[in-house]
Amino acid sequence: MNLLGRLRGGLARPPEQVRALVADPDERVLAWGELVAGGWLVATSRGLRSDGDVLPWHRIGTARWTAAGGGGTFTVVPLAEVEPGVQAREAPQRFVLRTAGELPAVLRTRVDRTVVTSQRHPLPTGGAVLLVARRVPGQAAREWSVVFDDDADRDDPAARQVARERLAAAVDADDPSR
């Protein structure tokens, strides 16, 4: 898209149906796309909104965009805390968009901004664990969490021990000034 097109898109006002999804005056609409099945997928200052539900940016583990014409498909994998400091991937959510506008770029930027650092470490079971430090709105400290590649490894004592050790080392080496 050329500069003039980006300026027009950046100055575009969200449709009334999009604005109606965001009742809180402190929450800003950043980008939106029309869903093929009806409704809207909306990126706001707080997270990704669909059908009135909001998925906070720091709870998005991955988001994959596949473009098709002016729209495309987002596959978003949310994270859920299953115990303190341990997150698990939830079932992927698929959003098929008729129009996407700036939504793919905004979503990527917002999710990337939450991640301070991530480190993958092998486990004795043959799997791996991902350690992630994220910025969480309203919290001064970074939130460190562990995400096992395979949910079964969460129940393996040896894998859990390695994950705990790696997490402790990462937190000890963390430099909050970054």
C-alpha cells in the first residue's frame, strides 16, 4: 500500500458496529476486519476482540496470518495459566476475514511488544520448554512463564524439575532495564 493509502486507512473511522463493541472510553480501536461469518475482529489497546470477548495481547501465544485477496485467515493460539508460572496452549481460534485492513500488522506489533524475551530449552523427555518474559499492562514487573511443547511433559517430574531450574536461572539473569 502506498503512503496515501496508509494515511487514508490510518485516518479512517471505525464503523459504528466496531465502535459499539468497545464500550470503555479508555479502550481505543486500533484496527478491524470484517468476518466472513458476520461480525468483526477488532484490535484494541487492550487486546483482540471478537463477539464482545477480549483476548489480552499478553495471552496470545501465536498468531498466524494467511492472506487471501483483501482478507484472509488468522489462526490465534491463546495461552491459559494452568498453575502459577505455567501456561498451556489452548485450542486454536480461527478467524476468516472478508477484509483485514491494518489488522495483521497491528496484531503482530501488539503481540511482539508484550514479549521481552523467550528461550527454548530441551527436556530429558525429548521435548522442550519455552520460557517467556512478557510485559503485562498494569504490572510493573515482567511476568515470566513456562510453556511446555507437549502438555504431557507438565506431569513428568524430571521435565518439571528442568523447567523450574531453567526458569529460576532466567529470572535471576533478567535485566529489568531492557
